[in-house]
Amino acid sequence: MSKTIPFSLLELASVREGDSVSQTIDNSVAYARHAESLGFRRFWLAEHHNMQGISSAATSVLIGHVAGKTASIRIGSGGVMLPNHPPLVIAEQFGTLEHLYPGRIDLGLGRAPGTDPMTSRALRREGLGAEQFPQDVAELQRLLGPLDSSRGVNAIPGAGTNVPIWLLGSSLFSAQLAAQQGLPYAFAGHFAPRLYQEALRIYRDQFQPSAQLAEPYSMLAVPAVPADSAAEARYLSTTSYQRILALFRGQPLWMKAPVASMEGLWHPQEEAGVKGFLGLQLLGDAPAIEEQLAQLLATVEVDELMVTVDLYDPAKRRHALDILASLPQFQASGGS
């Protein structure tokens, strides 16, 4: 019998070539609502800046919009790139969201800038950036904890909301920090698969209980291309291949229509790089993905799966969720 596990979704609000941002956000809302109806646990939005083709830069604004269009699924950040923001601002934003949508907001934090150095400077964040991440996480925990009248600065609103904080990472640093601080941890296997086993093992081995979490709780993010047949999945996968190739080349990240063949669009070294980037990809029809997922879950101890589905056609993207929800490993949660 297959092990069941909660499934969640990571969203970049990717803009199809020729579409508007408004249409993109409408598609994201429809996607989130369909995920909610199927029993996916979370819907997280990623912070990226100055990237043509990605419209989730104002992450907290988009979280509020999606939360307002859904009823039960947890909505959060996957993640807020904390070096870009004063912890007080994030505590106020997410504290407000928690008051608006009680018990449904997650605050996932990353220590990368989510952009290029020039744009990082344009965000005007003073301080040490990533080097200051542990201190910023601790300050954010304080600001979201009980109101401390002995201190001159508190998050109003925000204090006392205790919005759940997650640490996100693609290396070992955040795994160690999440373990030390007793926080849930999500590994970015959807773009950095190489260290997923080691990072998740370190997190579990070094975990220290905290007020937020008594036992370790980890999530693994993976890319997926579910379709009704293997041939269709291979065809649909060329959309994500083209986007990652554009990322490697420093080109705009518009979501492009799938193509019959990638031949002539990439060089052999680029093909190897793109497929390495997608090393944990689940691809195929339902039986194929069931088998791939069983093999993946046999390699690591993880409590939740977060999936990125990079498909060009919004209807096929929603149908991909139907396929995922049909898997024996899928544990419907109803947003709990």
C-alpha cells in the first residue's frame, strides 16, 4: 500500500507570452480554487523581482488576493526573501493577513535575494543581507510573538498572531538553522535537487523542539508534468524546458507554448543543465508518476510534498492537479 502524504503547490504567477499580468493572476486564482476543491493543503507564492514573465514580486499583496478568493486552503509565501525586507514590515504584512484570514497564512522565508545584485540594491535594504538572516528570523519571531511593551518597537498588527514561520533552502545552511530554531523546513528540490537527501537528513538529525514545533516537519518541492499519456507529458514538458533555458541565458522568462521537439533550440550542454535542474521532475501519466513518486519517497523521510506545475495551457494545468489528486499517495487535507 502506498504511503500517503499531503500535497501542496508552489506558484510563481508565470505570465504566458502575450498574456497580461491581470489575466495571469486570474489564472492563478482559478488554479488555487481548483487545488482547494481537490484537497491540496497549501498554495504558496514565490518572491522574485525584475524578472519578465514572473508576476509574484508583491508577494504579500498576491497572497491576500488569493486568500480572499479561496475559503480553506492555506496561503503563504514560498518564500519571502528576507534580506530584501525589514522584519518589521514583513511582520506587519503577515500579521494583517492573519487577522484577515485566521489560521490560513504561512510565512516561508528564504535568505537569497530572489533577483540580481543591481535589483537587490534598488530594493534599498540596508544591512548585511543574507549574512544577517538568522538574526532577522529571530527578530521576526519576536515581532509575531506576544506584544512586548518593554520594547519600543512592536508589529501592530502582527504581535500575538504567531504566524507559522517556515525556513526554505536549497543548501545545507537553512536546514541547520531550521533544526536549531525548531522550525518547519522546505527544501527547494524543484530547482536544486542535488542536496535534497543530505539537507533533509541534517534537518531531522539536528532538530531541536521549540514553542512552534515539537517534532521535525519537512517538505520537499518537486517539479511535475502530469498528463493523460506519456507522449503528451513529454510534449507539455517543453514549456518548462524553454523557460529554464531562458533563465540560463539571461533572457525573459515568458511561459512559451510547448513544441514538438527541443532539437535545435538548445545545445547538448544546455540540455544537460536544464535536465539537471529538473532532476526530481515527476513526468508522465498517472501510473508513471505514481511509480516515480514511490521511488522518490523511498529515498527520503519527508512529511509533505510541494509541487510546481509549469504548463502553458491553464485548463491542462488544472487537469494536471486532477491527475495528482488521483494518485494513491495523495492525502487530501481540505486546507487543514
